[in-house]
Amino acid sequence: MYMDAVVIAGIATVLLMVGFFVGVGIFVMKDQKEHGHQDSKEGKHGHKPV
């Protein structure tokens, strides 16, 4: 396959996007472990909905 500059730029773009989303996923998992699991039925301030 002929490696044109556009092909190399496209591969680099895809690799950067994959790396970005993996980094965001790792950040979310670490942040979730740090702050703990909160009950989704409670509101923002810890009050149960009426």
C-alpha cells in the first residue's frame, strides 16, 4: 500500500482519538473509585425525591 501523507495523517488522527478516549475512560474510573458510588435515587443534595 502506498503511504501518502494523507494516509499517515489519517492513521495518526485515529490513534490520537483512541488514545484520548482511553485516557478519559481511565480518568473516569479513577475518579469514580476516589469519590465512591452514590445512590442514583437521591438528588444532588442527598434528599430523596418527593
